Amino acid sequence: MNFTHWVDAINEYVAANASHPIVTVVMWALSVIDGIFPVVPSESVVVALAAIGQPPWWILIPVAAFGAFCGDNLAYWIGRWLGRTKLLTGGERRRKMVTWATRQLRVRGPLVILVARYIPGGRVIVNAMAGATHYSYRVFVPIDVLASILWASYATAIGAGVSSAIGDNHLLAATIGIVGAIIIGAGLDQLIRRLFPSSDKDPEDEEADSADVQ
């Protein structure tokens, strides 16, 4: 079974067992893992469950948000443990993302923590770099609480909105909701990249410019 089939299998399992309490636990776990391994389909699971209507939104949002918060904090402390130099290893694409995250945290820290989760891979890199650069944890936590709630609410609203628009066909609603979330996410990705352009500086230059945010 390749990775795509594995992801599809997770979504199918969740959709088929949405009313079972274990699915809420699975959703929480996927939201945590997504914080350090961004290809895990936590957002599509939240969208699908919201479209199906199980669990209800007043359980779905806080559980998904708490999972996202736990995953973000895990990435923060992994970054703190590894340090910035180790995070730079892994190819040119990662080097550019790490450099971008370092610069954005220094220039507009709270805002970039809020919006980075809508950039593919951005959530993990920004949170890990916040830890690696010793970004104040007392500042990071309340910002991340807000970011997690906004993300969970956004994913739930997409699923619930599509379900409301097309009626009782929950499987179709979940499918349309997931596709819509991907399209919206891609649009937000492009918008955020335009608003917060990457720096052409070398990581060593960024290191010289950067100071710990206390």
C-alpha cells in the first residue's frame, strides 16, 4: 500500500465510523502528528467529520484545536532541542523555508505563527524555528492557542457549509469539502507568500541578524 492509499484509507475509515467515539480520538491524534509530519491528513479528516455532522461541532472544534496545539508545541520543543543548524540540513528547499521562517519570526512573529499553518510545511518549520531560535514560549503559547482554534473552526466551517448546501449526501459533502479545503489552502498559500516574501539572504547572514525574542 503506497502513501496515497494509506491516506485514503484513513479518510474512508473516519467517514465510515464517524459516530464512534474512537474517531474523535483518531482525529485528535492525527492533528497532533500533523504538527511534526505535515502529510498526515488531519485537515481533511476534520472537514469530512464536519460534513457528516459527527461529532457535533462543539466537540469537533475544541478536540481538533487541542490536537493542533499539542502538535505545534511538540514541533516547538523539537526545534528547541535540535537547534537551528540541524534544521538547516535537508536540501535547498528546506534551507529556503528555514531562512524564510527565521526572518518572518524576527520581523512579525505573532502574525507568522498564525498564518504559517496555511502554507504546506510552513506550520512545522515555523513552530520548529520558533523553538530553535528561542522565541519566547510565553508569547508562543497564547498565539498558538488562537491559531489552533481558528484552524479548527475554519476546517469545520468548510465541511459544515458544504453539507448544508447540498443536503444529506454526507459522503459527497465530505468529498467536496476536502477538495474545497485544498483549493482554499492553495489560494491562501499563494496570498501569504506574496504578503510575506522569502528572503534571499543566506542562512548564515540571517543568523547574524537574528536575536532571541524574549
